[in-house]
Amino acid sequence: MKRGLMLGAAALCVFVVIAVIMLKVMPSPLKESDYMVIGSVATLVSLGVVFLVLVSTTMKSSDIFFKKRRK
């Protein structure tokens, strides 16, 4: 339970940081589509971070995505 909350909080922090950075980088007259792009990119990056953290901590085997079949 605690691990899930920590992971969620980390994903939220990454989302906020990426969104703020993109708001500063984008040119000043922002349209509605610009906000949608900022939110989409921030979501993509935060989900990528969650995926990488889960893969690196939970699954310690060398072949994460492939399982060998029994004969």
C-alpha cells in the first residue's frame, strides 16, 4: 500500500514538473491545443517513469518481457 502511494506521488510530481517546464518553453500566446499537447506529453513522460520504476524494482529477471515455455 505504501509503495503504491509513493509511486503515485512520484508520478504526480513528474507530471507537474514536466507541465511547468513545457509551459515555460512554449511560446507565449497559448491556445487550447497547446494545453492539450502539454498535458499529453506530461502524461506520457509520467507513465514512462512509472513503467521504468516498476520494471526496474519489481521484476529482477533478465528477460522481463519474454517467458520461456516448458517442454
